[in-house]
Amino acid sequence: MGAFLDKPKTDKHNEHGLGNGLRYGLSSMQGWRIEMEDAHAAVANLPGILKDWAFFAVFDGHAGAKISAHCSEHLLNSITSGEEFQPSSIAEFETDGEERTISKIKKGIHAGFLRLDESMRQMPEVASGADKSGTTAVCALISPTHVFVANCGDSRGVLYRAGGIGFSTQDHKPVNPTEKERIQNAGGSVMIQRVNGSLAVSRALGDYEYKNVEGKGPCEQLVSPEPEIYVERRQDQDEFLVLACDGIWDVMTNEDLCAFVRSRLLLSDDLEAITNHVVDTCLHKGSRDNMSLVLISLPGAPKVSEEAIKREQALEELIEKKVTEVCECEGPVSIVQIMQALAEEQLPNLPPGGGLTAKRGFVDQIFKKLRPECANTDNDAFSSDCCT
């Protein structure tokens, strides 16, 4: 934890798919971290009686990748194997009424998290103490009528609806009053905004060295595996759902990220490309963490707009013109000089939420083409930009 590379690993893992009227794309990048500890899950069509449901999740591991990887493979089954999701219970959903049905599903998700956390204690590496890793988790179960988002830690889920934030999960940090109270009741302390001065999240799966307080239940320990569960009835105005780790949220607010994603959806329906653009933008905004993002496009998502495409083309023509002018100057030129020159131009129609930093990749392409001798030796290639 806390170790960084001399140069970020920018290779990305991508996936995409569709089912049940949903489309999704995801991107993950190791970035500056010495190890890739993030994991994810994406199933647009669940098997069997839940065939009309979908499941998506992001796991942000720490102190190793074993727990996050295990959760990505087993959390869904841990949830759906409970009695609340058995065929007899699912059949009762239609007659139970909305309130009772929601209560049963929330109970099933809650039990699934705790069941998985307890079972992982028996993994040989964990039981021996050789592996002390843990992970945050944010997951979404999407039914034909509702969106259920469960959050444990500081990864985050945000639903964008009708031009604004429909809802957002809340991060579980040790300084939050309710979290701090539980930590202190379990005999711990919050120092430098961390559990016992060490762990930066107050809820997580794994992290068993923080879950051994005698006389306390699993949700009363220094670190709790209990998810906070949010339920939203689906609406025609629902546009997209984003699940992401804190490597994204460290440098973009909910509003910034949603505005940026929406502006890209007006330009392309390639969700992988959009998530890649988000990750690259966050890298250049200064994120030093692993980064993972799942973008789920809902039926109300905006369609590609010819007008938006023309605006983007005009912006890129203007950027290319200015970069060319800078590169025509004699002597060495750096990407920092170019970005500063562009910032001074106060360019119109920059991507909302991303700003000039979101065009950094495009600027790099032009720079490498015009001045390869400078671009190939530029020590500032991965520096963060303060230009917005």
C-alpha cells in the first residue's frame, strides 16, 4: 500500500456487453500503483429465474489483490444463493407487494455480503495470516423495475437521471460520525483519518486483522463488512449508472464525472471508449491510484448528436491549430508549454467535467506527430494538468 511506480502502467483492461435492455462498458488501469488490486464483475443476464436481472460490481483491493479477486468471482453467487433469491421466493415477488419485495431483496444482499466475508476467513492464506488483504465493494443488481446498489467502503455508485444526479452512495470513511462511533466502541481509534492510524476505509470485505474484537458481532467490528443498500425505482428518465473506485472519485466529483460521461454519450455509443476516456482523463488530472469504472447505459441514455459531433470537431480543429503554432517555434517544446498555451486561449466547448485535461490525449497525438523528437523524451508526459 502506498508504493508507486516511476512511470504509470497505462494498458487497460476492457469489456463490454448488453442484455435486458442495458448496455455496459468497463475500463481498468493499474496506473501509478505498484500492483493492480482492483477487480470487477459484469453480468448483463443472470442465469435461471433471475434472467431478467443484471449484476455489475467494482472492487478496490488494498494490501494485496486476493480478496478483491475472490469477491469479483463469488459475491454474486453469495447473494443469489440465499433463501431470498430461491425460486419460491422470486415467485412470491409478484404477490408480495413492492415494499415487502424490496425488504426481502435488501435482506438477501445484506446476508450475501456477510456470508461471503465469513467464508473468506477459511481461505488457507487468510486463515494462516499470510494474506491480510481487503477490498471495498460497490455493486448493482438491476431488475426490470428497480436498481439496488450496495456499497461497502469508498468505491461509489452514481445514477444519472433527467439532467441531474438521481442518487449517489455515500463513502464509508473512519471520520464519518457513525463509523467513528462504531470504531471507538470496538476499542479502536481514528488517527490521521484512518482506522487505528492505518486503514483509510471503515467498511470492507476481508481485512480480518480488524475483525477480531471479542463480544462484538460482524457489523460491530473496527472494520465492518456491512453494505449500505440503496433502492431506486427505475424511471424512463434514467440515463446511466456509474460504478467506480476511488481512483476515479479522487479527482472527479459526481457532477463532473456525470457531465463528462453524458457529453461523451452525445458523441459516441462506444461505452468502452468512453470509459477509457474517463480513466485517461483521471490519470492526467493527477490520480495516483488503480482506476476502474463500469458504465451502464440505461434505456433513457442520450443518443449520439450530429450537432455535438460538429462542436467537438470544431474544438479539435482549434486545438490542432494552436498546437501547431506552438510546435513551429524554434527550440525544444514540452507538453506542459503546450497545455499552458491552450489554457490561456480559453477554448470554447471544452468537455464539461473534464475540461482541457480531457483533450490531453488528443494534444499528445498532435505533439508526437509534429515534434517527435520532443515528445519521445518528454519527462512531463504523465504529469497532471491543472488546466480545466
